[in-house]
Amino acid sequence: MHRADLLVNNVLAHVRNQKKMCSHQYIAYTSMESDLNYPVFGLANYGTSKNSGTYDILATYDFRSDVTMSYYSWDEYDIARPVVNKRTDGQVFAAISNCNAPLRLEWLNELDKNGVAVHHYGGCQKNKKFPSGGSGHDKKLTTAATYPFTNAMENGKTPYYVTEKLIDAFVAGSIPIHMGVDDLRPFAPREKSVLNTADFANAIEMAKAIKTILSNKTAYDEYLEWKTGGTTREFRSTMDLSVVHSTCRLCIRVADMNRWKFNWVHDVDKEQNPYAESNEAVLAAAANEEGVLRLRVRERGLFWFHVIVLRERTMAEFRSEVAKKMSPFGAFQEYYDAKLVRKSALDPITVIDTDDGLAALPEYSELEVVLFYY
């Protein structure tokens, strides 16, 4: 999707005194394209665009956006697809159709010159043909699966811009060669699962590393151990972003903005909040207590907040209260982190993961909690 301007009509905001219904309009800019090609979607221009009224909500691949629209998804990608035997007549699979990003082609050409055979199946520098039959995407995955390494370089380097190229290589069971994001922790199933150009001085040094890995089966297999040994929490968190569709998360964002705009409080609004009675009971029980910390918490991707009261103000107590509120399967649920709900993409994300960070929160801070289910 190159770009879309969405006019979001919010007619769900119910005034607490029920005298009228309020309608307010927000403009959301959504894009899955790199801000290198579409600078208007970059955070650098967001403040200007927001202040000028061009748009109110930024929804892009960038994790710092108001609404993150990740390429990753449990539903779309068969991460557990088995690894198949690799061919010996070529080391790197590449299928590049955009020839206007010369840096990655230069890097692949250098690998080829230094003893790492690169087979090009795309429109750029094509020297191989896909086998006949099958759909285009499945044919790509099936072919990539037979190569020890797969090109997963983006058409430019900018923070958080990781497309389907990288996850396609993971699905295929071929070690990706990435260019684009230096810190791949949110996007890689394990620390050792990708060869990133950022970790090498040049393609010559990477070629040496590839040949060393290929000469040692144990070393090669280590890059694919995640297929059977599991993935990191950061990776699962990225995959989980798409559990709630981005359109729904955009609507949640609009609802949040209306709450902030009109100063609505829904903790004990029995007509709307399904947790109203529980929240009312929690607040009543702590009404006369001093030194407690009252917080609003919700699971990421959902709208309604639970109210919890912390007396010890420790992460252990926080995790315990979160497990009580958010799942009937508390024993199978592990807390990962909590993030302050931001009023704008211009505000930094604050991750709460220490006792001191928790104790420093103001009363009724709004937190989104990332949970993992095993």
C-alpha cells in the first residue's frame, strides 16, 4: 500500500451526562512504505503535519507511530515450516525487482566476486528461472528454501523498516542476509538467526563469514535452531502486534484521543465499561488508604482499562495483579512489559520494567501490557 488518507468518523464517544452524542473527525495517514521514498510519513515531518492540521494520527511500519502496522503476522506466515536440504550449486537466493536500490545489488555482486554464488531470480541481474507451476509467492518460498542463504535486503536504511523479505526467509528456513535496520531484536527469532550487513565492515568480510559457516554444519544449523527451540519474546511481541487488526487499533486510537480531548473517565461507567463493577469495587476498597498507587491497565490491542491498586509498588505485585485481571489462565501467562499509552507519536515510549520505574508513575497512569501465552 503506497498511501491512504483515512477520514475517521468517531460517533462512539458517549457524553457521560447522556445529553448528547458527540462526533469528531480525525485524519489518519497510513502507509507501509519507507519514509525514504515517502518522507511525509516520517516522524521528522509528523510534528509539522500535526500542527498544521494535515493529519492527526500516524499509522506506519515505524514502531514509534501512533498505530504500528507491522508486516509480521502469525496468520500470514508459516513460521514453523520445516527446513529442507540445501543445494550446493549456489549459496544465496535473490529475487529483486526494484533495480533502483543499487546498494544491495552492489553488496550481492561483491559476495559473488568473493566466492559466494548468488542466483538472481528477479528482474534485476536475472541469471536463474523459477521452476514452472505453483503460485508466485509459494514458488519463491519453495525455491528460497533450497538455498543456504536468502537475500532480505531492503531498498534503503531507515529505522524499523523491515518488510516481508526478512520473514519470508525465516519461513523458508534459509538464513537471511539483511540490510536496512541495525537493531533486529524485534524482528529476528533469535540473536543468531540473521546475517546483518551492519555487523560487517564490507561484503568481503561477510563472504568470509558465509564460507566459514558453510564449512561447519553445526555452525550453520545454529542459525536455524529457533525453528525447533523457540523464539525470543521481542520477536513474539512483534508477531503479536497483528493479532488485533490495524484498523481496529486505529479505532482504539481515535477513542483514546476522544477521551483525552473531552476528559472522559470510563473507569466506573456502567453503561460502557465491561469492567466497571470490578473497577468500582477496587476503588472503593482502597478509598481510605494512603500511599497506594492506582493504575489503569489494559492488554495491548484492547480498549477498556482495568483499575488496579498497588500497595507495595513492585513489579512482582504488578505482574500478579495483571494476571488476575487479564486472563483466566494466569498460570500460563507470563508478563513481559508495560508501556505508557502515549497521546502522540511525538512522545517517547516509556517501558516500565523496574520497581523504581513503576513507583515513579503518577496516579492513574494508563498502561498497555504486553502478555505472552505459551
